[in-house]
Amino acid sequence: MKTTFASPMLRLRLTLLRANPIVLAAAIALAVMAGGLAWTLNAVWAMERAQEAYAAQAKQKAQAARVPQPAPAPAPAPAPAPDNLAAFYGALGERHGAEQQVKTLFALAAKSGLVLRQGEYKPGYDRNAHVYTYQVNLPVKGSYASIWQFAMAALRAIPFASLDEITFHRDAIGDATVEARLRLTLYLRDGKPQP
């Protein structure tokens, strides 16, 4: 006689049909309760392991805290005010070199893969600080990452520049090309001794 997969299934079905429904319900309830108990015990054991790991970590931290740490080095005394002022004026760019800095910006834009056709330039003077300013507005076109790369490279290359404003415009959400306008200010001295 040949046994097939259907015959054990048929036997099981017949046994279930002959079984008392109350006994069958009790067996199912018992199986569910056994599964719930196993799950609860597993969760309790996991919490115990986590608490043991936390206690071991706290013990290690407590032991490390008992080891004397070297005293932190005292902070250097601030420079006197005249030295700070001299350092400020020393960090400014030269007024006669502003055009060279604009060329640097164009070179950095090209290196970053940006399209930069023209810019707007506005010289100025701050009477209170005795500092010349040269404001540069640059419309650029390229990828978002390239625009930020250009902005950061410009600030590294020209340490006396500030990025005052940057605006982005994209025609459609899926466009990879972004139009941006960057406003940079160059802070310059005229080469004469500062007050």
C-alpha cells in the first residue's frame, strides 16, 4: 500500500471532526498560554541580561572615575586689547588686491564645476571700524553640492571674506541643476597704519 501526503491529512481531519469541541478548545488555549509564557520568560531574561550589562558598564565607569585624571591645562590669558586690534587689522586683505580676489572666486567656481557668467560688485567703507568693504554678488548655476563646495572653498581661500547670504532656486523638484545667488563681503585695509 502506497502512503501519500493526503492520507495523513485526511486522518487528522477525521480526528478533529470526531474530537470533542471543548477538549479541542482547551488544547488550543493551553498551547496559546504556553507560547505566551515562553515569550514572557524570554523577555524577562533579556531584561536581566541588559541590567547586568548596564551594571558592569557602571562599575567600569566608577573604577575609571577613581583613577586620578591629570589637571586640565590652564586657559591661556587673553591677549591685551591693542594686540587684538592689531591682529584684527592684520587679518584684513589689501584694498588694492580686491580684483585679484574676484579672479580667485571665478577660478574656484570653475574648479567646482559651476557656471558663473558675471557678478555685481559694490565697494564701501565702514567709518567706525576704518575698514573698506567690497561686496560681491555672484549668480551661479550647478549642483547643490557644487555650490556649497564653492562657498566653503571661497571662505578657505579668502579668510577675510564673509558669506553674508546664499539663496537657492530650482525650476522643478527633479532638476539636478540649481540656481543660487551668493553675497560675499571682503573686508580690506588700504595699507596705511590703522588707528
